[in-house]
Amino acid sequence: MKAKLIALSLFVSMASLSGMAHAGCAKGAVVGGLAGHVAGHHAVAGAAAGCVIGHHMSKKKAKQHAAAQQAAAPSPAPKDAAPAK
């Protein structure tokens, strides 16, 4: 079982280095794999679920960050406004 966990960790590492994994997927897969292994030898199922959840949380965080950036950006001046003297 230890060999399977090591193989899974290596796969996730290689996937994240090659750009194959989406943002958050690799981190979620590692955490989910470890949790699944501890919970009863379900490392692969845990890794798959962790990848999905990690990817979802990463997209959600990116969307919130983009909304915060847009809200903080100064609004452009109206086109028909007179220039300040």
C-alpha cells in the first residue's frame, strides 16, 4: 500500500510540473489521497475527489479575486465631461 501512495504522489507531482493539472487539482489530489488512504485504503478515490474539489475552489477564488480587482479599479471619466481647470 505504501508503494501505491508513493506512486500516486509521484504522478501528481509530475502532472503539476508538466502543466497537465489544473490549478488546485494537484494540491487537492494530494490532500484527498492522503485522507482517503487514512480513511480506509481509498487513496485513489480520495485523490480524484480532492482534485475536483481543489479545482472548483481554485476557480471560485480566482473569480472572487477578479471581482475584487474590478471593484477596486477606478472608473473612467465620462466622455462628455469638461476637463478640470
